[in-house]
Amino acid sequence: MRHTCACGDACCLPLLFPSLTNLEIVHVAVTEKCVLISARDAVSQPCCRSCGTEGTRRHGSYLRRVHHGAAEDRSVVIEIEVTRYQCDNPGCQLATFTHDIPALAPRRARRTPAMRTTPELLARAAGGRTAARLRGKLTARQQAELVRMHATGDCTIADLMEVFSVGRVTVYRVLDRTKTTGTTDAEVPR
């Protein structure tokens, strides 16, 4: 969908952000730190996700903000006016519903799908398992190996931090869990 900019020209936002094609762009505000794209759903009569009946009666609306990443050095935030409809089917479990836009913002998501994959791509580029190294989490097998290496007395905490690429807190957490429960997060099959 195209909208008219203040200068009267057609906007190229859908070319830059393909997930905006099903939205009507209302306003674009650019500041030093943020690009705020205000939009509303272009679907006039969405269907209830429970029974499939078209919603004809408007029940209100609310604003939803979804983070979409960055453009140059500015964060991009999409503010969507979500319309709530009443379901016309008296036997439906949902009294009201909204039209979902899964390509842009799945239900209850605060980030677009493109923004959610960014940490995964960064972790892969860093050479580690998908996001695990950046989050400092260990698999059950890694936890068991960490406990075994610590029990031998040959490795210091600093050695374990370096071997498993995690912080000091993670090492102590795994060791503390082992002391209190006697096992790691999951039993490791041998």
C-alpha cells in the first residue's frame, strides 16, 4: 500500500519494509533515535479465528507497538491501530476478536519475525550454537561435563569459563544446582 508523504509524492515504505503491504500507513515520524511508522489494518471485515464468521460490528481499538529492527542508526517501531470486532455467531467461544497480522506481528509478540531472528543470526556469525553462547546457557550434556571437570580438581573456575564460553555466574549456578539437587538440569544418557 502506498501513502502520500507531506511533499505529495508516493511513499516507498512497502519497498523497504515488505511486511507493511497489508497495512494502511497513516503517519511516519523520524527523530534522531527512532523511526515511528503509524499504521492501521487495511482489512475491512476480518474473520473470527475461532468460528470463521466475518466480524461486522466494531468493538473498539487499541494501539500496539512492535519493534522492527534498525534503519541506519535509528530503531524502527511500527505502531499499529488494532481494531477489535464482535463475533456475530452467538455460539462462538470468542465474544470479541482482532485481525491477526502474522507476517508483521504474531499474537502477543513485541518484535517482528525479522527482529526475532537477529540474535540467532548474530550467534551463528559468532561461531556458536544458535544464541546459546550469547545467552550463557549450557545444554544438559555440557552441564554434566562441567560438573565432571570441576570434580576432578584439574580445572579452575576460570578454566571452565573459558572452555564453555560462559560467565562466572553460569558456572557457579550449574555447580550450585548440582550440590542442591544432585543432578544437572536433565539426566544425561550415557
